[in-house]
Amino acid sequence: MRVNSAIVAAICIAGILPSPCRSVVQSSNASSTNGALAAVDGNITTSSLTANLPGSYWVAELGRPFRLDRIEAVNRPAPNAAELDGLTLRLFSIDDQIVFETAITNPGAGGTWSMNLPAGTRARSVRIGLNGTQTNGAGNYRVGLAEVRLFGDISVPNGPPAYLIPTNVPSVSQSSEYPGYPAANALDGEASTFSHTADLANSYWMADLKATYPIDRVELVNRSQCCDVRLSGLVLRILDGVSNTVVAITVTNPGLGKTWSYAPPLGTAGRYIRVGLENNQTNGGGNYYVTLAEARAYSGGSNLLAASRATAPPANNLASFKTSYMVRLSSSLAPATNANDDNTSTEAKTTAQTVDGYWEVDLGDTYALYGVRTIGASGIESRLTNATVRLYDAAHDSVYAKRLSGKPDVFDSDLNGPVFARYVRVGLEDKQRTDPGGGLEWYIGMREVEVFGRPTNAVGILSFNSSAQQINAGESVTLSWQVEDVRRVEIHPVIGSVGASTLPSGLGSLTLSPTNSTEYVLVASNAAGIFTRAVGVQVGPAPLPVRISEIVADNKFSLRDGYGGSPGWIELRNTGDATVHLAGYGLTDAPAVPMKWVFPVIDLAPHTSLILHASGRATPVDPAGGLHANFQLSNDGGSVVLTAPNGLNMVDSLAYPELDADLAYGRDLEGELRFLEPTPGLPNTALSYAGWLRPLAFSHARGFYDRPFTLTLTNRNPGATVYYSLNGSVPALPYSSGISINSTKSVRAWVTRAGWKPPRIQTRTYLFIDSVITSSVMRTAITQDPRYAPRMRPALLALPSVSLVVPSEPNYDEQEGSVEIFWPDGTEPTQANAGLAQFGGSWQTFAKKSFRAKFRSRYGDSKLQAPLFDGFDHGVLARKSFDEVEFRGFYMAARFVEDSLLDMGSLNPHGRFVHLYLNGVYWGQYDTREPLTDHLLADYLGGKPEDYVNVKGNDNLGSTFVLGTPEPPNIFPWQHLVSLKSSYASVRPYLDVGHLIDFMLLWIYGDCEAEFRSAGPLDAGSGFKFWIADADGFLRTSATNLNKTTEAGPAGIYGALVSAASSDFKTLLADRVYRHYFNDGALTRARNDARLAARLQEINDSLIAECARWGYRTPANWASAAANIRANLFPVRSAQVVSQLRSRGLYPTFDPPSFNQYVRERDDPLHAGRQRSPAAWRRVLTSGAGVDSWNGDDLTGHHDPGAGPDLWRPVVCPGATALPASSARCPDRA
């Protein structure tokens, strides 16, 4: 697409053209108002200006190469006009590859210098400046620009074709149909056929153009057979995309077979064409018929309603007919495949309340992607302006994200590629709403999503060769290469950038005369990453050796072995052009014992690397095929020696100094020994350092304090500078002396030195209870109330305290921060770095948010090690190592629900209440728990998180359960489970049936939304499990007015099993009801009351601090609410649910046989279900059914498999012992 606009200005001014600005920089700033961006702000009264320093320049990085036609530079006003004169313009495609160069001349004060560029010029960056000691026309070194403009083609290379008018097939309809005369007859190009409605008031014919277009003319062709007067009196309306009238006019009769024509006002644009009767008026024939032989609407000479208007879909669309998926809360929605079926007349939409809804396609393989085109669904095209296109790699890790650009209906996203990705998602993120007025709407849809790119092997380094593998000293050799779509090309060692030796076609060569045998590594880079290839040049007879290229002594996260461990490791590299057979070579960490470990039979191919785990294991090969040496590396320093098979000749050695965790030591691309970022198995292209810095020493430990103190930071790194912050931000305040700490503060500190690897930011929180109580965020109505003031200190010390420290208040974007846990018993605090983000909150605007902490190796801690839930395990042993922890701002209902499911014996997250501080500010009482994810199942059931799939079931369709959304890419296991839901026998291997039943029995009890989470294995096994996701309203007495036993549950699975009426399923259901609702079961009144009482006691004091912080509750109304639940919900709800289940046919009308060691409801309603003391046992077997039978194996009832739906008809089992009709005394135990 050719544009008459400035690309540079466009890429830096949002919303003009769809090309993001990578960077606009200059060598220095003359002042704070003369930054580089002033030259692309669209304002000629502002200007960029460098300081008066030699070699000054201004550079714009366009993100990718564009075809450029012309460049303009607007001069600054007098008296500075001469400074533009003599500057040099250079355009680059690859770094140091100059594709165009010219001198700029002075156009006069405020004038515009312009240059038409040679045809086909493609450039990625623009440099205007001075070279070396060159001066400008004013004799100084300043570079000043009022504006810079670039003109050219912004079409995406390897991207979507131009979006022309003939793309979408219009759809037509009419209010009714006279048999045999459909609405489409008016678009068939045949004047002899016609559309025809029935004789009904307000009849009409309508066309949907599927997009908004400029409309120059509308033509209506009258019937030629008869009844020409019927066209008279109809009203033509052109409507916009939201059905507002743009223009309206009354149609007149042109005569039989003639054409009525109308030219709307200039600038008219519309999407819908409507021809019909209004306000109960009749046509010229006195009836209500609307009939048309042909209808035409013209835009730029093209008939938008032409039958042959559709064009072939783009041939290079990688998404065509690939596997696609969409968040569909209801199975009644159109399939996701409608959005990649090469048919713009079909579409896929979410519901209007699908929070963070998205559409995603699996391209089947990784491609180099350049562009994504999204064509909005009819009627809601503008909703996509809040959507994001996100790309994922083969592991489904995000590699790119960008808000959609363009205007409805077509959004073309320039990815500034290539971006290597396999999955493409278009959808809403971070709870972005779509309602133009800001209302509660999350509604998106697509007619088509098209993805454009090419195979990954078509970009990067295509070839790298040497003219000879072996030469004699003094001879020369030519290195040649071909690259495609890269930004920088280098050769190492010594040579560096070879952009100047690379043609625009990507071909390059260089002739040199090496004096030593050398492995040359070609390194190229682009948006997809770094590419390398190597060739060897042997000078003389000695072949290039195997080298010890890199070692990591203290390995934590850089590499895992086949056992899942992280021992130190050693990397060997074959620098030559021939395969090396390593069998018999020796490797050691003790030079005096050269053959300490001997290589088994293994070959090392040319220019490849081999990793050896220094684990100390006696077994040389692990389950994944990794090699293990029988020694370990010391991070205090040492050496590694590689010896030839004869045991005498040293092949290579590497002595290394003391190393920090996950810091490598080895040879960089220049062959110099350096500290390195680890690159196991790859050339050492990562950052290298002269050394590493030790962490700072804090004079005071984190914890609770009552007295002010001065915090000192001790720096043990000569030449390094210390910075700190007190508000959670990245440390930027220079530290020179002590820091006064007299109130609650979170101190972050960092030490840095140019060229050295810094440690991670260190965080220490110091808690002063008195300062928390008197802080401005606390409500004095609580803190100074005589009833509560004496309890404030105990309240703030009653629970563990968690300090979250993060650069800014957490939002939905994950930020690196710190988590500290302070224990109420004085145990040493726990700290770990994590990614912190907000979660939830779509439907409310409370200031108190919920947060999630994810512990990842890139933040320094892959796990939080803490006994977080000791004492709160409910019989299910809680883990002490966490990938993720959630801090929920809820009070009690959610915690009660999760405790209940644990007490029911089902796997469920553990949790406890804590006090939370955010960047040193008290943030209230929070419910801390294990998240409902695949990590939970992996930790409790075994395996890895990737062996499981997560499912979200957000309740956005009212009170019913939704279909459920599995997280890509593993969507099949959930879909397979749902497809089997009507067969108990078929579904059992994939469903934890007991867990689902427990979930439903618990959900039925309360009054919360039908929102769920589920997770399950990829294959048959432990089965999918279910959890209540939003239990806020669970503890409400309004539950006593509800009967929820007819609900079908998540994805309708439970309801389908009930309807299938499998005797085994119904028996299991009855067994679970009996287990939980009788005999001191988890959902009996007594157990519910005890469970709630325990949690109320836990926060009896701490809630006072919460009330003071937020004011959502007062201690008094909290106590009243709790008493109401205990008095008016628990006493009646359990029996009520059982009665409802019986009425629904889900539980038998009689009680199963049971020992009477449990208190009966009729004997003692308050303690019903509790176990009697042993002395009070009558040891009697009773049954409410009037028939007593027991085979010694089952006390929960029996069923007759042939009894049909009457599953629980009492029967006498074979081998049963008959008992008297009332009771029988059992023998005493020995």
C-alpha cells in the first residue's frame, strides 16, 4: 500500500499508520526539550538537537525494512538554519550496510529539504548526522531537525495482500418471502427474476455489505412483467455499521423493467441497504408487497452487490483450515473454524460477557511470521479495537503481543517480523471491555483471521562456507555467506560486523589470510533471535581441536539433567570440520588424575557441542541420554582438563575462578576467557562479563521492629555503585550513608558496575506495628475505638504477614518483585523473588485487589520453600514448595468452601489467612492459597505440570454452568471428556467421578455463582477434578430458598451422567450423599459449624485490622453475619438438600443400614450426626427401610442391577444375615 504520509512520523504518533516505532535516538540532548522524538512529533515548531560534540547523529529505527520513495527533513528556524547544511543522510538495511547516502543541503530557515530515492530502495534505519570530526554548515557539531518524514510503501513483506473492496460476499434478506421468490433474486444479475415479500405491513428487503463502504450510487431495477407501480412509495435507507440511518429517500416508479437511480450526498458511507415500507404505508399499488428485479450499490465504480464480487482468499494464508479454537461458553455458538475457513460470509463470536475471550489457531509448525489480518464480525467490528494479537512458540510460551491496529472492519497487524511462532491468538486481555460506553461487555468476533509468513528455514543464515578447509601459512581463504531478513551480521573472532561486505540481496564474502587454525562463527540476528553457523580453516597439518568451551559450577536453573536435577556442567565444542570420536578421552577436575572419568563411545560432529553433567554419579548415562561424570565442580574455583586416550597428551584445559550461581566461565566468540551467561549446547553468543558482583550486606535483618534504626548497606565490590529505593521501585537513589528506618518500609538495593554482572535486587521489609496502626490508610473509627484500640497490635501479629514489593502497584502484567513471609511465632522470615500480578476483578471495582505470585527461575527462585499451610491440611498433607501462590482479598466464603472440599476427602487447595503489605503499606487481611492449576495436580499426584491441562469455567451466562475453556495447546483431553459424558463406563477413565459429585454436592448447598475450575491429565488416569472458582456468595441464608439439584454442572457432565441413569453412577452418588450429609459427614450441621468456627477463631483478632484498613465490614456486623449463618443456614440446609435430592430421585427415600453410634436428628437436633461416646453405643444395626440386610461388606445400601430406575429397592443380598425387624445387639469387641 503506497502512502503519501511520513512513515517515521507515523510510527511514532499512535494511530496514523500501523507500524510501531522501535526507537528514535540521538547521540546526546542539548536540553530536555530537544529530544530525538521532537523530530517526529508532527510539529515543526519543536525540534531535536544534540549537544555540540563531534560525531553527533540522529537515528530512527523503523523496526523492519520498508520500501522508501522519498525523504524530507524540515529545517529549524533562524538563526540556526545553517546547521542542517552538510549533514549526511545514510539509509541502512543491515547494520553497517549502507543502501543510500547523500549530503543534505540547506533549504533555508524552516524550509524542507527533499530527496527522491532510487527505485526499490529498502531501508530499516535512517541516520542523519556528522562523521568523525566533520562539522555542519555553521561550523559546529550540532545536529538539529524540526521534522523528518519518510514516504513509501508500508505493505508488510510476506504479509497480507492489499484489502480491496471485492473481498466480502454480501448477505441479503427480506421480511417475508412469497414462495419461490427469495431475497437473493435481486442480486443474481438476471432482470427476469425478482425478489418478492408476502403482503404484510412494513415489508422490506435488506442487504448487508459486511463492511462500511463509501457509496456513490444506488440503483433499483423494476420488474419487467407487471406491477411496476409497486416500486413507487418504497423508502431506500443507507445505514451505518450500527444501523443508524445515514440517508433516506422515497423511491419513484421508473416504469416496467426500468432502473431507478439515486446518488447520495458526497461522502456517504454505509453498510446496510434497506428498501421497504414504513409506518404501515402501502406501495403505489395499494398493497404491502416489496419486489425487486435487481439492486446495485456502487463504490468507486464497483458494484458492491454484484454476484461475482467475491475474490479468492489469500493464497499465502497460513491459518487456512488449520486447527482453531475459541472461548465458547455455550455449545450453541458458531464454531471457531468459521474464522479460518477462507469464507468471509461465516463468522465466529463469543458471548457478550466472555471476559478475556479469544480465538486461537495452531499453524501446525513454527513459521517466520510477518503479519496478521483480522476481519471483524458483523455488527461488532469496532469491538476488536481493544483486542490483542499474541503469538506463542511451540511450547506455547508467549513471544510477541501487540494491540490490534487498523480500523473496522479490517485490522492489519504488522509484526515487524520475522517472529518465530506456531500459535496465533486474537482476543481480549487484562479484563479489557468492549462496550463503547465502558459498560460490562466483553464481546468479540471474527469473520476471518489470516496469518502470513514463511518457513523458518527461509530466514536467518542460509549458508556459510569457506573456499578451503585447509591452507598453508601465508595463503588466503574466502568466506562467503547468504543471509535473509536479518538486522546484523558478524564474523568472529576478530572480524566483527560484515554488514558492509553484504549486498542487499544477502550475499556476502570476505577474503582473509589467517595465521592460525581458526573456527569462524557467522552470527546474524533479527526479531526472531540469534542465528549461528561455523566453518573451520586449518592452517598447516594440525587439525582444529576439541575445546572446553564453557563450564557452570553452581547450577540452579541453567540446565536440568535427565534425573530432573541441576548439577554443574561442562561443555565441549568440536571446532573442526571433521567428526571426533571421543571414546577413551579422559576428563577430570584433578590434573594429577587425568583419566578420572573416561568417555564412553560417543561422536562429536563438526562445529557442535556436547554437555557433560558433573554430578558425581557413578552411572555415566541418565534416562534422557545425558552424560554424567563421576566428579563435581566446586564453585570456589578449580580446573577441568581434557586428555587424549593415551592418558598423556592434554587436549585442552580450563582453569576457572570462583563462580556465582548460574554464571558460566568459558571462551567468548573472540576466544577470550570471560564470565558468561550460560548457553548450554550453543555457541557462546550471550552477554559476557569481566567479573561478577557480590550481594550487599544489610546491617539489619528483615522483621518486626519497635525502635527506629539506621540501616547500613555494606558493599564488598570495589569500583561498584550502590542504589536503593523505599517505594518498591527499581533502586535509583545513590547510596552514600545510612538510611533512617523509623516506620514500616520496604528497602530495595542494588549494586552495579559497568561490564560486571550484578546480583539480583535485594529486598528487606521492616515492619513497625505502631506506624501501621497510625498510618493514613487506617480508619480511626476502628483504631481509636476503645473497644478495638487495645486489640490492634495483637490483631496485626495474629497471622503471618506477607510483604509484596514490586515496582508499581500490581496490574494484570506480571512484574518482577519480592515475596517475604513473617511468621507470628518468630520463626526466621522467608523470602523469594517472583513475578507479581493482579488477577480477577472483572465485575467489580473494589480498591482491594487479589494478587498472584509466580516463582520462576528467571526471577531467581523457581519455588517458594515455606511451611505455609502447616496446621491447615484438613487431613490432606500440604506441600511446602510452591510454583505459585495466590493472595485473595476475600473474607470467609471461599476459604470455607475449600476447607469443606478438603474435609470431604477430595483434593483441593490448602489455604490460610495472612496480613498483606504492598510496598510497605498495609493492604489488609488476605486468604492465601494454592492456585487451582496443573501445578497443584503435579505436586500432589505426581508428574510434571505439562502432563495436565487447566480448564476455566467463568460464569458469564447467568446461573448455569458453562462449557469450560481448556488452556491451549492441550485442548483435546477436555473436549474428549465432554464428548463421553453420557456414558458412565466410557467417561470414568478420564473423570474423577467422586470428585465431580463432591463438587456438585457442595455447590448445591450454597448460593454462589456457577463458576468453576478444572484440571486433569492429558491421558486416562486420575481424571479431571473440579473446584468452585467464585464462592463469594456461598454462605448466604438465601440458599435455603434454592433448589439447585437440577443443575447439570460443568460442561453438563454431571447432568448427562444423571440422565444416563447408570446404576453404578447413581449408587456412587447416593454413597457420596450419605457420606457427607449423614453421620458426622463433612456437610452435616455440626461439621459445617465446627469448620466455620475454627476459621472465625483464626481471624478473631486479625479481622479488626482488616476492618480498619478497608471499612467493608465492622467487627460488629461481621460477628452478626457469622451468627446469622450459624443460626439460620447450617441448622436447616443439610436436611433440605437431602430432601431435594430425594425428590429429584437422586437419593433413596429410605436410610441405608447403619450402626447407631451416631446421634439421630430426632434425638438431638443440635448434635445430629455426631458420634456418640463409646459408653453410649448400643452397637445396634438399624434401617429406616423396614428391611434389615447386611452382607458384611457395605453399610451404605445395596441395589439390584436389574431393578431399572428403582436403584435403591431394598433387597436381601446372598449370604446376608437376617436381623430382627427393629434392632439386634452386636457382640462386644474383644
